Amino acid sequence: MSKKKPIQHLIELNIQTKYAQLMKVNFLHDYFVGGLLKDFEIFPDSLTTLRMKQYHLKAVQEGSGILVGYGETVSTTSAISDLKSPLKLTFWVKINDQNFLNYTAIPFEYGNNIYHFTNKPNDKLEDEYANLSSDRYVSEADRLPVSGAVLDYRLEEAQENLLVEVANELGEIVFERRYKGMTSVCTLNLSQEPAGKYTLLLDGLEEFSFYVAPEGTKNIFGVVDIYIDPKDNSPFSLFEDNLPVKKKEFNVHFRARAVRWKYIISETNANNPQHSEHEIYDNSKTDKVQKFSDAENVVLENGSKAVVFTTSTPVPFREIQEQRFKIRSLRGKSGVEWVTDLPNPSVKSLLKVENNSKKDFFSEIMVYL
């Protein structure tokens, strides 16, 4: 019995040219049931659109990723296999879900920053998972400050006869200036350079990296920079010795945010409480049993009494939450055992911070008995 041939992606543009898959970038997220990011857009910048036409490349967003195809039969322009120098493709990433940060394990603060993903191996801490982020999962380490094409960089202390250089992601020096005498401000002019990651060097030493975005980054979360480099022999290369190109799949993988769940148990009739000896237990059908802190008696802002339980460890948010918690108490004068289900928190709710911390978040759930 013959084996079926694997399905290949073919993007058909016209009779003369067919496009076979060169690479795909998958956007993964542990929050979602299928493990794939939802409700986002990825699209090329204007220079990449031009370059793809020149090299007979085509890009389409397919499901939770972007697929790039290359022309298999090209008669008028250099094919991708004829490349002699690196070709860079830039794709903007826009997140449309307003609750994205609530369920994603990255800092809440955006500021004037952008998340940068690339197949250049220079700063990778991990490459086993074909990750375009610096490590297996997206983190604060992937965030770069955004700059215009011309910027003034102020030094902490004035320096004398300073050599100022700016290198692109390929290590090429694209700006150089020697300041004579003392200087405290360096003016960098990258107006002739494309969007990309750049690094400032002072007297040959790296000072900091930043991202230049000539088209602006309004409503843009991140950027994917793909280098098609015939001289690249890293695990991220799109070339190999015996073939002009090889099909590759890369990943941008987000972790789900994990927070402590804080249940505040209050009586509907605070003046005549009916429940005592509260206890929360895990009724989930999972291997790991979630434990809770001991009951804490508190007084709410409105003066009513309540009992607080907090999960002993943070719980990751999920599109369909696995956790099933119940509360047990003694009800009425006779002390009849009373059990009911507890609600799970929603990612649509505002998270709160513990002791004004920027990292220790919790989800507060009010329960009235």
C-alpha cells in the first residue's frame, strides 16, 4: 500500500508561477484550548511588500501564523535561490484582543516599546524549539524601545573624543561619527535605514539596542524580522548545502499568565450570618491538587465581615478553566454540612496587585452565600 504524499502549501498566482512554502511562523499561546493565538493580525511593512514582488515571494496570514511562499519557476527576476546577500522581511504584529495582557505572561506596561522576534541566532538563549523569541517563551527580554529615524542620545557623563557607531542586526556599521572634544549628547541619523533592530556602540562597546520604525508603531504589539541569508549556517537558516532552500517553521510562543486566586466569602445577610467553619477544596479532575491558604477573617470596606481564601500557588489562566473548586461550610443552628461550587475568575476582570507590586498579581472573586 503506497503512502500518501504529504500535503504541501502551494499559493498559485498565475499559470507561469507557483509558490511553494518557504517558511511559516506559528503564533502559539498556552491560554487557548488548541494552543494557538487568536484575534491578531500580521502583515508586511511597505519595504517588505516591495522586496517580495522583486524576489517573487508571497505572504499570507494562515490561521495562527504567517506563511511565506517562493516562486518555483521565475523567468524575469532573480529567484530566492540566487540570493548572494541577506534579504530581510519585516512583518508587523497587531493584537486585537483587549484582554490579551490579562492572560499573557508578559509585563503589563507597554510604553514606547515593541516586542521583537527574529531568526537571527545572535541573542538566542534557546533554539531547540525554533523560537523567534530570545528564549523558548516570549518574555520581557524580547522588548525593545522604539525610536524614530533621528534621535538624540544623552550620555550620563560627558565624554571626550567619543566614537559613536550604530550597527544593524547583521553587525554592519550603518552610522559612524567621531565627536571632537567633550560631548554629552549624540545625534544619530538613521533616516536612510529600514525598520529594524539597531545597537548603539560607544568607543566600540555596546551601549543599548533599540528598534527603528519609520512607519510608526501605533497599535502595533510586535515585529517579526526574517533574514533569508545564504551564508547563514545556524539552525534558523532557510538554506542548506544540497538544496537552494529548505522549508522551515518557526514559533512565537506565549505563556498563559498565572495569578493567585483570592476568594472573598461574604454573607448575603451580613447581620444574620448562616455559615461557619468554611473550607475550600479542589474537585478538579486533574493530577495536581490545588491547595489553599487557611481561612482568614477580614472586615471589608463596607464594615461587613468576610472570610478570605487564597490559592497557595499561582493558577494559569485557560480559555476553558480546568479547576473546579467547591466550598464546604456548616449552615444554620443545626450545623448542616453545605457544599456549593465556586466560580472561576474571568480574564475580562481587572487584576489587582499585592502590596503595590508590579509583578505579584491576583484575581479577586467575591462570593455571597
